[in-house]
Amino acid sequence: MVNKVSIPKYPIDSFTWSRWRLGEKVWTELGVTCRTQSIKDNSAVLKRYAIGYREGSSTFCRPKEEEYAVLFIIDNLYCWTHLRKEEFNYVFCK
């Protein structure tokens, strides 16, 4: 059985360079460090701000295999960053 993803898949044009540059907000504003254990420990916070995802290899900017790009709204700004598949599945697939 495949687990359902709790956030919708977003179109590729949602993952722009300018929004990626704001991706640091995920770590600084939400108080999460870019480490697997911190991501797992703060999964409720990440879920609260996340609005969509896309396979990391399919983004125009910063494509990454074996990762997911996750789009957030923080302080009324769109921003995104990558999560490893293990991290993404832990947070968004239950």
C-alpha cells in the first residue's frame, strides 16, 4: 500500500529561483535545522507551513535526484527547499 502525501503536488513554475533564495526562511524563521533529526522532531511545524511539493529532479532550478522540493508560505512569502526522500516521507506521508 502506498502512503498518501498530505500536501498537493504543485506545478513546476511554483519552484522559481527567487522562491528558492527565500528557502533559508524555512530554517531560520521556523527554528528547524537542516538535519534529519531536527526535521523529524519539527515535523508538525513543517506540516503547518508547507503547501505543496514536487519531485526534486523535476525543478528548473536546483534539480536534485532522490529529494523532494517542498513549497512553504512563511510571513506571506512563498519559499522552497529540498528534503531528502526519507525526511519527506516521514513528515508528509503517513
